[in-house]
Amino acid sequence: MGVINQILDSFSSLSPKLQAAARFVVDHPSEVVIASMRTLAERAGEQPATLVRLAQHLGYSGWPELKSALAQDLGLHQDGYGQRARSLAERGRSADLPGELFVAQHQNLKMTEQQCADSLHHAASLLRNADTVHIAGFRASYPIAYALFYGYRLFRNSVQLIDGQSGGLEMQMRLFGAKDVLVVTSFAPYSRESLLVAETAKSAGLRIVALTDSQASPLAFHADTTVLFSVASPSFFPSVVAGVALTEALLELLVADAGKAVVQKIERAEQDLFHSGAYLQSPAKRVGGKLS
């Protein structure tokens, strides 16, 4: 059982002071794993001793042990990219590295399919009812966000990509409206920008869909629905394959439920892409050695 679940299960048995400290840990897990105990106590409006007592009540010998366990839950104690790359280099070319990678991807897709059976439909429902859908993903999560944005814009204009380019993150978030929905994606180690966007959206009253790798993800604590995907990989870097598959499944649901009007928008968008030259026309067929 993770730290957050331990806190939730024992919350009713805590004293009012310990409940206040516990609520801060649940609401700010990413801060807990990077800030000092004194800083966290000040932020929570409690004494450092209260955090120690909370940790001991949950069965930890002290605050550092609770902090370490929470970091483990968030996927922050995994081997770094450099260490994993070093392991690959030591193995050399003798192993079937591509074969191992494809096996892992098959497992990721299977696990993701099992995890998102219900949450994917809930996410689609939220998007359908939103005035505007904002989509955010940074660094390695950007391909996931952009895949959803690009496909969605083929049949819906009120879709905005939040990428923070040219320092415009704050300006992009100014567009948030209370009837909008944010789709935000990140996986461990989680990006600072994704958490900032989620916190800002929550404060603005948006509904939030988190595409992430764990229920203990800091994004999940802000989300109205969390859609999980697996990032396991034998390579040096986590995999985004299952995350991209989620966006394709989400778009599939949105189109299937939308009816003929959306079909016509997609057909027009496709025609425009060909007419503008963005898409290349199919090559002409050869008839009798000549182009027809």
C-alpha cells in the first residue's frame, strides 16, 4: 500500500492536527519529496514535530522514511537514464535488445488496456461537454499531447495546445474558462510545468483529465478522471507508446459518438490538406509505360 492510501485509510483515526498535516501531504506530494521538513511545516501551518508524529502514526520510524516511501510511490527512486544507458552499453549487441523492447511494448499496451477500460469513456464524456479543451504535455510527454491535439483539431476547432513555447505558458493559461477541460500528461519523473498547469486549471475551475503512469502521480491528485498508461521499457528511457495509443483510443471514442457532422468535418479537413499541398497526392498510374 502506498503512502497516500495509508493516509486515506487511517485519516479518520488521526487527531485534528495530524489530519491537517496529512491533508497537506495528500494535496502536495511533489512538494513533500523535494522540500525540507521545516519548509513543509511552514507551508502546512504546522510544527515539524507534527510531521514526525504523522510519519510514526503511519508506521514509519520518522519523516525521512515517509518521504522516501512517497518518492518511491512517485517513481522517483528508479535508476536514472545514465545508469540504465550504462547497463545497455555493458550488455553490448549480443542480446536481442530490439526483441526485448517489442515484448515490453506489447505488455505495456495490454496493461494499459486493462487499466483504462472505464476511465477512457469518462474522459471522452468530459471532453464532449467542454466549451474548450486544453491539452498540455512537456518534454517526453509532448508527443502524447500533440498526437491528441493534432487528431482532435481535424474535427473540433475549440482545442488548444499548451506547450509553453517562447515563454508563453502563462499567456496560454490565461485562456482557461470555468466550463473548459484540461487534458494534461506526464510520467515519472514528472515535469514541473505539467503540475503548474494542472494546479492553475484547478484554481480556475476546469475539469481535469490526467494521462499518467500512476494513481500516486501528482497530476492524479488534481484530476477528475485519471487514465493510466504503462511506461516500462528495457531501454534507457521510459516508453510513450502506450500513452500515444491512449490518445488514438480517445479520438476513436469521440468520433464514434459524434455522428455525421464530425464525419463531414474530417472529410473536409482531409480534402483541404490535399488541396493545399500539405498532403502529397497519390502518384499517377503507369499505363503502357506512360503516366496516366
